[in-house]
Amino acid sequence: MQTVALERVRIRSLLDFLSKNYSRVYRKEWREGDKIFAIFIHQEYVMRTSSDQTLVTIVEYNQSTERGMCTIVASGGGKGLFGFDWGSGADGERTVSSRIENLVRTDEMRSRLYCPNCDRWEDYEVSLGQTEVICKTCGRKIKIQ
């Protein structure tokens, strides 16, 4: 099992990514107040074990606190009498979690910026190579690091 902490992410981008890449079998999203929940089930053939492996991704995100968690669990990758998966389950979990971490890191760095002057996070359209933006709230410059 792998877990990725989610903090101040554009949750719609993450859910669209998971829906596109990791929901071959099943996809379900729902809301309860400010909380968003989603389950994605993906099945893929693993050459290492000559069997199908299932990856289940569960997303829990609270929009009011801008925090949440994404959990990835692999199962069914083993074949034979003892059901060994020869590490394919852990590799599958790591692949999904690293892709999510990369997406979250890229998403945060490219569009969600913090203004220390007015103490707010805002979404911005940022071009590659751009070094600063103007704060939408207070009008001061925000450096992009």
C-alpha cells in the first residue's frame, strides 16, 4: 500500500488524470459537503507473473482545508500455488504514487502560488520561464521559485 498526501492541489486535475489512466474497470466519485471521495479500479496484465493485477486508488479530499490523501493498493498479481507476485504489486503501487506526486508537484508549482503580502493562495496561468506574477488580490509581485 502506498499513500500520497494531498495539500492545496487542483483536485479536478488529479481526478481527471486518475480517471484517464487508472480506471479501466471502475470509477466512482461523490461529494459529502466540502469533501470529495473517489475510487478508481484499474486492471493490467503483468508479464513478470503472467497474470492480471488490480490497482485500486482511493482519493479523499477536503476542499475547505485543501488537504487530503490518496491511497493506492495492488492485488491479484500473484500466480500459482503460493500466489507470489514477485514484487509486481509494490512496483505498480510505486508507479501510480510517483505519477501522482509528480502531477501534484507540477500542478502546485505551475499554477497555485502563495502571496505573503495578503496571505492567500491563488491559481495563476504561468508560462515556462516566467519568474513572477501579479497578485490578483493585492496587486504586488509574487516571485515564482
